[in-house]
Amino acid sequence: MNKLQILVTNDDGVHSDGIHALADALRRLGAVTVVAPHIEASAIGHALTLRRPLRVENLREGVYEVDGTPTDCVNVAITRILATPPDLVVSGINKGYNLGDDVTYSGTVAGAMEAALLGIAGIAVSMERKGNDYDFTHAAAAAANVAHVVMARGLPSRTFININVPRGTPKGVRVTVQAKRNHITVVDERLDPRGKAYYWIEEGQNEWEPHDRSDYAAVKDGYVSVTPLQPDLTDYNSLELLGDLEG
């Protein structure tokens, strides 16, 4: 029987402790190759690098860095580093939640989504950000457990999994839906030493709509959130509304 081949990536960069904790946890399931950005690429979404060449460095056995995005890393790994496509792509462990609407910004989630688009099972895993000390034990274990289930049962075409893990020992696991957040843009204006304005985009307000089965509600209650996602953004309920445009 061939050994399971697992590709691990992230958006916190190849030197993040989270990605190596994840890789270690997944080695009980199969052979792991790490291909990740050479520096942090957070909040970069599903971006591809198209206007400059990409460089790849083999840091040590089974660990590579790419000077690009998580999506770049998945594509380079599958086409140029791995001899055959992996059975599974796992992206993380991200330092900070990727919940609700915020998944659209996430490079971590994009790594798993790119796998799904390429016909490969994909999982993204993130944990709560509080301070600078991280214990990835529970997040890594949750990712390995979900990966085991995914490999045993499979996933529907173009479906991938988004995992979020609270701090401390989780109370259990909930299968969830995406939460909805009240988006209010906050852009801070400052002046450089020459008096010219520059801007920082802040996170803004973080008010979530109540929903008993949302990913946000699960982690708030101390549970691991496991959300099945898909890249299809079509609003099927509105097709009939716009039907008179056809013809």
C-alpha cells in the first residue's frame, strides 16, 4: 500500500512554529512535505504571483520556501517539487482565527481552497491569537484528527475544510457554518516626517451576528469549529431575480 502523501503550507511563513507543529502531527498519517512562503503572507487571500518570477529554496529535507503566496506554494509544490500530486493539502497552523466572512482575506484558507480547485482534499487550520505565546498542541491534534476522517471518508468535489481552535483544552468539536460579521472599515491616517499622509488599514469592528451553529459561536463556547467550505460564490436564490436580463 502506498504511503499517504501530504503537502503542508501556510501564510505565516516557513519559519513559523505553527507549520512545523502541524507537519509533526500529520506524520503519523503519511509522508509530509512543507512548502511555504519565505516570509509572512497574511491577509493576502487567494492571490497568485503573475508579474515576476518565483524562487524556491530547499531549506532541509522535506522543507521548501517560495518567495510568493500560499497559492503560489501549492502550485509550485504540485508541479515542480513533488513527484506526484499529494493526497491531501493542509494549510496552517495560523496564528489567529479565520472565521466567518474573514475567510475571504485569508492566505491560510486560500491554500486549502487551491487544493480543492485542483481536485485535492484541502484543510485549513487556525487558532486563537492571544499574546505572543502559542501552544499548538490542540490545534495540531485537531487537524490530524480531521485529516484522518477526510482521508477515510473523502470530501465532495471542490469542498474543503476550515478548522478553528480556541486557546486551552477544547470542550469538543462542532461542525459549523460561517458566521456573519458587521463590517466597518477603519483606516488610520498618519503623517511621515515630510508631512505627507500615509494610511494603515485597521481590523475595524468585530461584531458577529448571533447564530447557534456558527464557527464564531463554537470557538467562543470553547469548541473546535469544523466548517466545510466551497469556492462557488454563486447566489442561486438570485438567479430568478436576474432572469429577465437574459436574451
